[in-house]
Amino acid sequence: MAKDAQMPSDGTIGGLVGKLLVLRIECPMCSRHGRYYGARLVAEFGPTYRLTDWLSERTADCPQKNQAGVTGACGAVMPDLVGLP
């Protein structure tokens, strides 16, 4: 996640409810991206599931995920979290 990005105050999927309809993932390193509906995420993972764990699972098959060095690492972010209360 970008340095200036913030997660919902509690860092959970449930913390997105009422704040975001859709959560996007983008990776500037490999151009992969995805869109996920918040209600579906809550139904599938539960409201207490951590967003960091969810992002890690979604990017587990990223070809850049386990690259050595910082410049080759996976850069997946959730841009919709920037500025959320």
C-alpha cells in the first residue's frame, strides 16, 4: 500500500461498509488489476477479516511477489483506501 494510503480505521473488510461500494487492486509493476464489491467481500470473508491479509492472498500468484530486491517486488495497492476515514 502506498505510503500516504490509509486503511479504514480498523483495517478490516467490514470497515469498508458504508465507505466504498467497490475496492480496486492495482499493481504498477505488472499492470494487473481487479475490482471487488465490498458486500461480496464481507459475505465471503466476514467483516473482521484484515485487508492486509486479503491483499496478500489476492496477490499470492503475482510473478513479482517473491522477486529479490525492492525494485522487482510486487507493488499491489488498494488506491480506493486513500483518504478514507
